[in-house]
Amino acid sequence: MLRAISSNLLYLPLKTVRKIMSTKKHRLEVCLSPAIYSKHADDENIVVIVDILRATSAICTAFHNGVKTIIPVSTVEEARQKKNEGYTVASERDGYVLDFADFGNSPFNFTKEKVEGKEIVYSTTNGTRCIHMAAHSKAVLIGSFLNLSALAEWIIEQNSPVLIFCASWKDRFSLEDTVFAGALAKKLLESGKFESICDAVTASLDLWEMARPDLYGYILKAAQKGRLAEKGLDDCIEFCHQPDFTEVIPVFEDDQLKPIS
């Protein structure tokens, strides 16, 4: 920390130095795609994984409904092995439920009756891969509109740099993930504890301001909406953009997701 203090500050009273350091703003970044994650990666980051349609929305719903833990795995092979070991498995690729899985990744699948008190293995096209990519970080959290305010409030108290990591779609830009990044970035910046250090934050904020007056209507133009509609899976889109449905904040620790206590 002292390396960040100018030589003049070294001669100030310790109490004054502490006050100055306590007002130091933390960096805030947005990563728009896993393809460029390495440009943002830092072990000191709190990383918020965002996959609004539908992985992170489903994870938040599952914990709201009492799931004990979720074990995210990146590959179909890992998910199949866990099924053979006796786990309940939620798994899809490109929206289709895998033949061995118990159900897919719509948040409506994660009802209290199905998940309460259980350990569930989870694997999706985009989101679960990003969780493992960021595992080296100080903390890896799951973000969605469903837990937006609780997530922001917790992060603001941590005094750490933050990276909002958009899972996107097969490494391509995702409108819904970026709009959420803007919504979260706005709350963090308004706390006065963060400063933007990349244009992706500015772009996300601009998109959020355009979408905010009619969020659901705005998201209907997203490519992922069309992809889901083609498969009859777009019934959850409005729900996935419902702010503050839950106060649960899932965190990735010891190779599994659990709620922050």
C-alpha cells in the first residue's frame, strides 16, 4: 500500500495517512467476453459472473429456493460423470437439455420441490465455464438482476477492485449481460468507492440508461431472446430481468457455489 502513497504523504501523521487511504477509489472494469478475460484478470479482483439468459438467473433462483450447494462443471463429460456418481444434474448446451440430465437451466426448473436441501451439478453453454476461468480471483460471485441490490451492497463493503465478467454467447457480445453490467456499475460508482478504468464500463452504463425505462421491452431485441424463442424457451425472459427478487448472493468456494452467510 505504501508504494501507492506519494513521498510527501510519508511524512504525514499515521491517522491522516489512514484517512487518505480509506478514501482511495477501487478500480471497476467490465469484461465483455470470455475471449478477452485474460486482459482483465487479476488475483485481487472480486469477479461477478453474469449470464442473465439464463445461467446466473437460474443459480440465484435455486439458492432462493433453498438449494444446498451447486457444483458448476465446464464440460459435458464432467456432468455425465457426476450423474453416474448419483448427483442430480442440470445441464444444457445451446438451450437443449442433455439426454442424461434431470433438467435444463431455465430458472423455472429450480423450484423448491426440486432443489431444496440438495447438491446439484450444473453445466451450461457459457456461464459455468466463466466461473472456473475466474477461480483464481479474490472472490467469484454470481450476479443477476434478481439479486442486483443485495449484490451491490455487499461488494461496496469489501474494499476491493471489481470486474463484472459477462459470459456472453460463445465469446460473442451479449446485450442482456452488458445491460446488467451497466446496472451494477451504476450502483457501485454511485457509492463513491469505485472509479471506471475502461470504456466497457462507459458503454455498459450507456446501454443501461437506454434500457432502464422499459427493460423488458429493450431486451426483446437481444439475439439471445430470438435463440431461446426458436426453441420455445423464452418464457423466462421477463422473470430474468426482475430486479431484487432475492437477497441471496452465491459465491464460488472449494469448487462449489454456496450462499454468502
